[in-house]
Amino acid sequence: MCGIVAYIGGRDSVPILLEGLARLEYRGYDSAGLAVVGRSGDLRVRKAKGRVSELAADVPARLKGSPGIGHTRWATHGEPSDDNAHPHAYGPIAIVHNGIIENAEELRSGLLAGGATFTSQTDSEIFAHLIAAAADRDGVDGPRDLEEAVRIALQSVVGTYGLAVLDARSPDRLVVARNGSPVLVGIGDKEMFAASDVAALVRYTRQVVHLDDGEIATLRADGFRTTTLDARRTTKQAAVIEADAASYDADGHAHFMHKEIHEQPGVIERVLRGRLDERFNTAHLGGLNLDPREARGIRRVKILGCGSAYYSGVLGAQLIEELARVPADAEPASEFRYRSPVIEEGTLYIGVSQSGETYDTLAAVQEVKRKGGRVLGVVNTVGSTIAREVDGGVYLHAGPEVSVTSTKTFTATATVFALLALHLGRIHDLSPADGRRIASGLRRLPGQIAEILTMEAEIAGLAKDLAQYPGMFFVGRVRGWPVAREGAQKLKEISYLHAEAYPASELKHGPLALVGPGLPTVATVPDDELVEKNLSTLGEIRARQGRVLFVGHSAAAAGQLADNVLVVPKNEPELDPILLSVPLQLLAYHAAVELGNDVDRPRNLAKSVTVE
């Protein structure tokens, strides 16, 4: 994996490919490359370890042509290197690939036995050999065309792929295919595009078609056709993507993460717009496809996600239990799918993914559906695979999140779960008065987040100081616990400092042995019935000379037990965790800046994880 872009039409493809690759940089990558059919009909390939800007500097001005394919690679098989970068070529065939070939060793051995030679350590290069071999053999009606050759090659592959292929002998077409890794076809005026992400297309078109698993598309300048792996024609409807090119600009911010943190008041307003019902003191979520009778029949809720989506699910499960009094929990989707889960009648499953393409979450959703379960989705990307797989759901409408680190989509997801909890609660036994209280609290969130953002200079100063330590503890109890976990996640993924989160109640059961002057603790302390117990934990830390940063609603509550205090506006107790998460985002951001890290593209990470 990580990013694919392709073009066929009357324009020179090189600038389009480079622009598209630059738009895909936010997904994380270690090398980049492109291949085009030159004006003389020859295949031209340029690729290198490093940034897209380095590739662009290495592409000669005389390199022009169409069609073309490009790729940004995030290493899975073989280290980052020039040889392992995509595209991979064999003779006139060039390919770019996202995904993993599970039977790669078996296929490679067969190709080597037949005299093939490989120039990389990647599994992806196998595609170039398989397609070239299929294209060179005549079919029943004569020489095989590129689509047929790709179809034959794919029949021997086990694994996932988002694939784009060109053949210098057939410069009038491109072939793309999908199985478990996203591929979109972009429709232009006498030109066609393909990509793994809409970000690569928004400058050129907003009309896109999403391929489904097991589909192949042949693109020509004047149109496209789609088929299944067994050559049956399929019919696709174009969708209009919401984002535009301006959505992928930093707008004067030093980093996309900084921009996206500051977008949160507007994002939460957008999440709430049209979804609060004043008449019945509830939330209206039309996309759930659940009538009140069905909703009242829900006996349990299971939320599935990965990384920050999972932590937002933990927060969401707490909200659902508190407001709807329905048992709820969250589980990493990557674990759920492998433990042969029991799918219970009366359980509502919810898959959470910013991209809507997270492979582990998609596989978990498909496992639930295969066993007859009902699945909803909470996703940000309209038309994404998870959005099309589920029985209903809610779009975040948070806009593109370019930084690898999730910020605005975390708060947006938590807010959606609050809406869902309110909706289910009012169907069950939540009183109109409590419904009105929660709805009022939700309306206050945007302004309160904006108030927290005015504290940035204070938080930046703390981050500069705390970044000098080798790591930190994050602790919280009940409502503060998922906030602590998400705060630790943010810090570790962009600052590279070691960060661990523990329930405050668990600190004395082992981890307290690590507390001392060299390990600060960030304590998330909601102003609820557990304040005194949280303060008791802080006393244990201070007794061992541990430094404490208190993140809560009252400086007086922290008393003499904290070295530093960040006072966050108070909302309703159930909604306070959403607010407590925002200063931790700023803390992680400024720690990473202080340490000189690449904030938007942290090492070893990718935005949309579409492989296992």
C-alpha cells in the first residue's frame, strides 16, 4: 500500500500524476514513482525512495506521454528502496499495487522456475510477470487484450489488491482492479482517471465511481466499462464527491493537524446540524434504517474500530450504556474478526472508520453480516466501502482529514455516538428532561471547544516542557479512561515519546512502580461523582515525587496535588469527555513540533490502513 493515481486522455499525464501523488502524501509513504507510455510508444519509468518532491525533481522535462500510472508506497514486503518502489515493470507491462499477495512465495517460485528474474523484494512485482505472461499467450480468438490478461493473472492470486496496469503496446487503455483495497474511477471530459483516494482526483473531477471487490475496469479516454472476474458486465452509477481541492490545503497553518484541530468547532456544528429534535428532545438520525420498534428491540451494542476509531467507540459505548441503559462495549476490529465471534440476536454492531476503507474493520463488518448480524457504520467518507456494506449508519461530514493523526474525526465520532445514545435513550427510558439536558449540552460543544482552543499558548508551553521527558503516563477513571487512552495514542504516534494509559484505579496494581520524578502523569478528571477517587490517585503519584498535569474542570479540585492545571469548560457529565480530549490533542501536537517531528506524516504510519 499506499496511494495509486492513473490517467488516460489527451493531456500529458506526468503533471497530473505528480499532482495526484502529492495529494496522497498525507496517507504516509516511503517512496514514489510513475510510469508513462512516451510519445514514441516506449514505456518510461521513474521511481525512488523518498518524497514526491524528490521524484518530481528527478523527472526530466522531456518525459511526456499518456497513459500513465503513479504510486506512493508504504513498505510491507521489502525495505524502502529505489528497487522496491512502484511501479514495477516487466517488458511493456507496468503495474502499481496496494495490498498483499498471500500466496506470493508460491507464485514467485513458479515464475522463477519458468526463468523469470525479479528486481525487487516486493510481492507486487509478481503481478507484472503474471500479466505479461498472460498477455503474451494467444487466446481462443487471437492475442489477448490487456483486460483479459489482467483477469487471467488475478485468478491465480490470493490476497488483496488495488491495481492499475498499463501496456505500452495498448496505449489506448488502462486497466484497474479491486479486491479489499479501494479503487475509484474518475470521469472527466474525454479523459479518465483512477485513484485509491478522492484526494488525488479533486482538482480534475468530482464525478467518481467506486469499484466493488472482484471488479475490473477498463478505462479509455472516452469512457470506461466494468466487469467481474468472470467477465460479466456490471453497471455503475457515478457519485459526486463532497470535497474540493481547497479541502486539501493547509490554509496558512503550519501543519494539517493544526488546521484540523482548529476546525473542530465548525465540524461539531456540522455534525449536529439538522439532527437535534427539539419537539421530542431527541436526535434524528435518518440513515440508521431502524424504526422505533426495531431500535427498542436492541439488547446489546458492540462497537468495532481500530486505533482512534476504537477509542471513540469505547467512549460511545459508555454513552449508550449511560443514556439508553443498553449494555454496550467496544472491541478492536482487528481482534474481533479472528476470534470466531458469537453473533447474538438482538445485538446491534457498529463499524467505525474515518476512511471507510480500514481493512480490519471492513473484514469485521463482513464477518458480522455473513453470520446474519445487523451492522451500522459511522464513517467520514461518503461512498466508501464500509458505507456501502453496512445496513445503515451515520456520516460524520467532518471534511477530509489530511493529517495521519485523527483529531476532528475523533471528536466528530464521539459526538455522533452522543447523538445515537440520545436517540436510543429516548426510545428506551431516558426522560424528556434528560433528553433536553443532553441536547442542550450538545449545542454548547462548538463554543466550548473554541474556548479551549484559546488556551493553545498555555498548552504549547506545557508541551515544550514535557517533551523533554522520555515518556508519560495518562490516567483516567470511567469517563476519563477512554480520553486517557486517546491522549496517549496521540502523544506516541507523533512525538514518538513512550506513552501508556491506565485506568486510574489500576495504577496501584503494578504500574505505580514506574512513577517517579522522571515520568510525568497526565490525569483526565471529569467533574463527576468520582472526583475524590481521582484525587486520591493523584495523591499516590505526588507521594512518589511524580509530576502531575491535571486536565479537568476546576483548578480548586486539583488543589495541591497537581504541578500544572488545565481547566476545561464544563458541559453535562456524559459529554465532558469530548471536551477533555481537545487539550490532549494540542499537547501532543506541540510536543511533536518541539521535537522537530513530521507532524502530519509520522514515521511507520499510514492514514488509511487497507492491509492487515
